[in-house]
Amino acid sequence: SAVQNLQEVTQDKVQEFLDSFDTVLTDCDGVLWIDNNAIPGSAGTMNYFRKLGKKIFYVTNNSTKIRSDFARKAQELGFVANAEDILSTAYLVAHYLKDIDFSKKVYLLGSNGIGEELEAVGISYIGIGPDHVKPDFKSMKPADLDPDVGAVVVGFDEHVSYPKLMKAASYLASEECLFIATNTDERFPRADSIVVPGTGTLVRAVETCSERQATVLGKPHAYVRKFLESCGLNPARTLMIGDRCTTDIELGIRCGFQTLLVLSGVTSSKDLDQIRYEKKPPLPDVVLPKLGDLLSLIPS
Ligand code: PLP
Ligand code: CA
């Protein structure tokens, strides 16, 4: 299938597109904002969707915040959002473990966002914050491990260290220990030449030394898909908006949603040329430079 550029179609087609969905699922970073800066026009477009009566959900692979913090950030940047409208990977971790009546402790290679969501469902955890080599890495002993740990959760952790990898892999040496990861994003979007490793980097590291494969909960994996399917959406009338083909667009395709790719985040227009040329899936149905461009295309 060809990727349709919404800017190249007639106003009738744009109207037809707007009429074709009643639920909007949107990625956050790269579509609505980058870090703490709103992407111009995104709030206007989302608010227009809301005015048309469309139901909106925010679906983010970011594991560092709880849902109410995301809602507050969204509100500060001009979006209308409630905590219940937000599906973040920290929330998915807590939901997953609660679903299976998990009653042990979590070893968390991650940040406060996951910790707070776990607390909210009564699950205890250890591992947050720095864990440095002292006095040398080989001095770690089995007694340094907590016998109550029954799951290793890997999310974004800026304090990742050799001792943490040792502990994670040592817990995972026990077959009964669950191995859960929030997401496998390769990198964070960045305008300059600095590469910022994403959570997928840490997941691969733990998978390598534990010789196991994580159950990944975020976009485009099965758990978030099942979660969305349980929300009673009509796939044919749902639109997934994203800036990353391998997570957002892939999830949309797997769920049978319509998909809109914007080029304001991870995927560049050069990447899109490559995608179109190679016709290599996952291909979005439609594309726009940025979400705000939809506003200027709307028939008055
Ligand atoms: N993971 C972390 C830790 C992040 O900070 C971000 C973006 O800020 C993401 C993942 C990607 O989030 P999204 O799925 O909203 O693009
Ligand atoms: Ca994104």
C-alpha cells in the first residue's frame, strides 16, 4: 500500500479522513511534545479532535512518570488530559503484575515512575537509584540478593551500572523469576549529533547476561495490544498517531487501526523517503510533517 501524504490530497479527502475515526490514540514524545516543549499546533489539533467528539487516549512507552504526572504535563502544554486517558508503560507494569496476583518483590532496574505505580497496587520493590561497584565487582555474594524477589523489571534507568546488571541477571538465574521490560525503543529523538540510548539498550544488556528474553509490555508488543482490545474500541474507527514506525505504526497495524505517521520526532523525511522507496513495512496509511499541519488542511 502507498503512504498517502495528507497535504497532497483534496479537502474532500481530508474531511473523509476526519470522519473515518472516532477514537484517537496518540504517542506523546515526538508527536505532542519533545521533552518539555510542545510541538506547535499539536494541542490545537488534539483539541479540534475533542471538539468533534472523538475519544482520546495517550499511549506512551515512557516509563519514568506516573499517569497523573503525564496528565499534568499534558495540561501544562495545552492539552486536555486526565490520568485515566493515559496508558504509560509504568502503569502497564503495575497492571500486568496485579493481573497475575504477583505477591513477591520486584527488583527494579528503572525509575520512580514504575516504583510509584507498583506502590499504588501494593507491590514492593527494591533497586531504585545508584548502585556502585564497591570495593570491586567480584565481591558481590549471594547474600547481597533479596530472597523475596520474584520479578526483574527493566525500564529506563539513568543509574544503570555493572552491579545492577549483576543483580538483575543473578535474580533471573532462577527460572521462576519473571523477566519484564517496559519497552525496547533504541534511542531518544535528538536534534544534535548526540545519541541518547533508549530503554531497549538496557533490555538487551540484561537479556544478554541472563540468557533469557524479556516479556515486553509497551508498544508494539502483545500486552498493550490486549489492553487496548479490552477497552472495547472499534479497530476500524480508531486512529493511531505516532512518530516511530517500529513501535507506534506497528502497534496500529497489529491492532487493525488506521495509522498516521508524523515527521516531528524520531522518523525524518529522509527516513520516510527510504520507507516509501523500499515499501518496507510497517508502513503508515497517511503521513504529515507534524500533527499541527492537519489544522490548516481542515475544510472551513
Ligand atoms: N522512554 C523514555 C524514558 C522517554 O523519556 C521517552 C520519551 O520521552 C520514551 C520512552 C518514548 O515515549 P513515547 O512513546 O511517548 O514516544
Ligand atoms: Ca514517540
